[in-house]
Amino acid sequence: MRDFCRSLRAIALSPMDKIDSWRRLREALLNPHIDPDQLDAVLGEARTRQPLPVIWLIGKTQAGKTSIIRALTGSEIAEIGNGFQSCTRTARFYDFPTEAPVVRFLDTRGLGEVAYDPAEDIHYCEGQAHLLLGVMKAADIRQDQIFEVLRSVRRRHPEWPVLIAQTGLHELYPPGGDHILPYPYADSPLPPQVPSDLARALADQRRRLGELPGSSPVRWVPVDLTQPEDGWEPANYGLDALWTAIGEVSSLRLQALLHGDAGVRDAYARTAHPHIVGHALAAAGVGALPLVDLVGVPAVQAKLLHALAGLYDQSWDRRAVSEFLGLLGAGIGTAYVARLLGREVIKLIPGWGQTIGAVWGATASGATTFALGKAATHYFAVRREGRAVDPQGLRKIYADAFVVGASLLQAKSETSPPT
């Protein structure tokens, strides 16, 4: 304990130390000294400490699974298609965002096709999934194989929640029909303005599935998720109901991870948010590893800030880094380095290092990364508009985001399912 206290006193920084600390932070953000392969290995180890929530999508080809991923993530269909990676002979996964994921989508392909045996895919996905999402076109009455997969999974995992999206509603509209507003499908029974053919089809699918084994909830959500050029308004009809249902059947807090503040209207900020969260989670995982985060965390933060600069089409050179850090102020830089050194000291204490030190390292690393990302988005947005950045406003954004980031990471840790 005497050595521990002596180490903590060593963290107290003199004026010259503060200048050096700021210089080290700037260099870490500009030139993180870590080999890319080494960083990948570190992130792989960190991932085991911060497992991704996994949504397992079960449905036929063309049922609307990719449209659901696009709507939930806000990602373009072309990007999703290029981002899928095979994990079995007939199953694939899509991590979003790709470079620092927040969520993984598993897609079982081939269901409903002739001579398809889903056993291998079910075995793989079963060990990965945290939320089971069935996807069925409302107009397609042939869903028996999908129903059997859902029953089989629930027999083995009666505690798993199941959410079923009934898609393609407009295919059963009468000629000249349009989406009904406000959204009426949460009502039971359905109101009379719902087209009779559609109402019968929705009810028939639910009747055919019947009761699933287990007592965990089953939610049905009719949606119509289209592209703007398809001409249906709104394009993501029922998306709010889908988000509500996800929140009701799971504790994954996916909407907070993917979209953050629902009041944010700026498209750049909305796009940046999941990237910031993903890098914050990665930094939190690295921050829990002994003797790694002194180089690993700044490397993750540097990747994030370079990515955000690219998103906002802004330069991120030595001059821009110096300006950004100068606007944040030396106080934030000193606190940054003190946290970095302080958590390393604690993690080296026998007994404490694997518990308190790891928790401190993870929270401090993740919250700092989240705060840097949010401050950077403001900085880039103002610079993109050709305006001067207010230093006090930028520091307040950083300070507020640090608190939000710490809270988000704590909630994520409390609700993360076991691996």
C-alpha cells in the first residue's frame, strides 16, 4: 500500500509535466505508436471483455431482413451488402459499424428453399444470438419452416425473447391505398381502416405460429421499410414501433447505442454517433487490459478522430490536432494523462488490479473516448460551416459527453448478456 500511495503521488503533475502531458496527448493522437497487427490483436482480446449484442434474423430470402438492418442502423443497402461475412456454409454476419462494431446481425440464408438443412446454421447462431428476430412477408402464407425454427430454438432456449416483423404491408393494400397514419397496428383488435386482406393475413400468420414454448415474450410488429424512391411515405413505416418492441423484449439498449439523442437532427452527428460508441466500447475493452492501454487507448482514439474527420470531410493534420487540443484546454489534457497513468498504477496492484483497476481503466478509457468523439464532431461541424469554434462551448460538450459516456458504458456493462 505504501508503494501504491507513492505511485499515486507521482501522478501529481508539475507545470512542466502538464506541458509534457499535453505534448504526449497530441503525439498520441497524431502518431499512435502501435503496429496495426498488434492493435488488431489487442482489440480482439478486448472484444472478449465487451461482447457485442447479436440479433439473429430468421426469414426467407427477400423477406426484408436487409431492409430491417438498414432501417435500424441507418446504413445504406450497398454498404450492408458489402459488409456481410460468411460464418457457416449458408449463414453470414454483418457488424456495424465495421471498424468498431456496436452490434452484430446474423442472417440465416436459405430458409424455405428446397433441400436446405438449417441445422448447422441454427447451431452456430444459437450460440451467438441475444435477440431472435423473425422476418415474414405479410403476404406470404408459407412460413411453416420459419415457424419450426422458432419453435425449435425456444424449446432449447425458453428464456429467449422473440420479435417477429411482418413486412411488405403495402403488397396487400387495395388499389390506390396508402400507409395509415397514425400507425394503427399496436391496437387490438385492429381498427376497421386497416385493409381487410391485410388484417386477415397478419392474424393468420400469428394463428399459424400459435404459442411458442417458454414464457419469454413474443412481440409482433407490422412494418413497411422501403427506399424513398419507392414512393411510400413514410419510407420507414412502423420503425418507431419496431424500436419500441426491441426495448420491451430486450435490455440491449440498442437504440441508445446506435442513435443516441433522438432529438439530434444533423445527419452527420447521427452517422457519427455509432462510430463514437463503437470506438468507446473498444477503448473500454483495451482499458481493462494491464499494460496495454498506455498505447492501445490513444491508438483507438486516433482511429476514431481520423474517421470523424473523414466523415465531415475535414483535414486532420498536425495543425488541426493542435488547434483542437488547444481549444479543449490544458486542464482536459492533464486530466486525460492523469487518468491514463492512474489506472495503470491501480491495475498493477495485486488483487485490486484485476478488479477495481480493470473497471476504472475500462470506464475512464471508454468515457474519455466518447467525450473526445463528441467534442470532435462539434469541432468538425463548426469548422465545416466556416465558423469559429467557441472554446468554452467545446469544453462543456466534452465534459457533458464524459458523463454521458460513463453512464452509457456502465449501463452497457450491466445489461450485456453472457458470452
